[in-house]
Amino acid sequence: QVQLQESGPGLVKPSQTLSLTCTVSGGSITTSDTAWAWIRQPPGKGLEWMGVISYGGNTVYSPSLRSRISISRDTSKNQFFLQMNSVTPEDTGVYYCARDPRQDWTYNYWGQGTRVTVSS
């Protein structure tokens, strides 16, 4: 059974950098064909796909965010990370990590989400 757990700060000041960690257990982030995603949901809005890192380490980002986010990983710890620079209050929301088993933008395992508030 694959489990994902998000961790990171719940409060970030505007203009600062948000850094989140997704810790994966029960499966490897290097399993063939998988991609590992960050998805967020602002209050009262729908899910927004942010980006992924593939099992081989390739990344793809949402065009609306690519200028200020990066996704990386530590395979020895079975973790992957989100870094988002220059945050604003519009970045407030619940952030999820999730597994895409076939790189087709469908996700069979999700973390529980972590709430991030951007505020002074």
C-alpha cells in the first residue's frame, strides 16, 4: 500500500519561498512509469495541477507556475519536494502530493493534504 505524507510550514509570508516535502512509503518514487505530482486547492476553488517529477527525475510544470516553482527529489529518502518562490496570498490553499502510476494525469494515491496560508 502506497502512502504519501505532506509536510512543511503552514504559514508563509508574502514574497517568501514555500518548501514542502512529500514522504512516500509502501512504494518507490523510482518505480517504472510513475510520476509524482503536486496539486493544490485554493479555498472555495477546484484542484489545480502544479507539476510532476517522473520516476526518472524529469519534471513538468504548469505553465502558470513554471517560472517560480521547482520539483525535486531525494531517492535515498523516497521523498520529493515542492519549492515555490515569491508566494502571494493567492497561493493559499491545501497542497497535496499524489502518485500518477502511468503518467496520464490520473492519481491513485494521495496524501491527506497540508494547509498553507500566505499572509503577513
